[in-house]
Amino acid sequence: MVEAQEVCVACNTELDDYHQASCQMCGGKFHHPWDGEVQMPLCGSMASHEEALALVFLCSNCYQALEEGE
């Protein structure tokens, strides 16, 4: 049985096992290169969470929705 590969919530292409992050808002996984030498898209951003005083990861879709809502 072949296991289904997870896909990025932002660009809908396959994720690898290492270069990914989870969105704090939607919970989806997205491409996030942890090594500057890796050639892959950056499908999200880090943002500050004012109430929790922490940095969080957001996929491009959720980040854009936040920016449009302000």
C-alpha cells in the first residue's frame, strides 16, 4: 500500500518530510525551507502574536486574509 503524500495548503504541491511548517490559524502544512540552500517555495510567513507574545507560522492564505482584514 502506497502512503499518500501531504500537500501544501498554499500551493497544492507535495511537501517533503523536513522543510515544512504548520499554520497557527488553519492547521494546514506549508512549504517552509529551513535551509537557505534548498530550492523550494516559501508558502508562508512568521508573524507576532500580540496576546501570546510569541512568533507563529502562518500559511500564505491565512497571512493574506489577516492583512486584508486590518
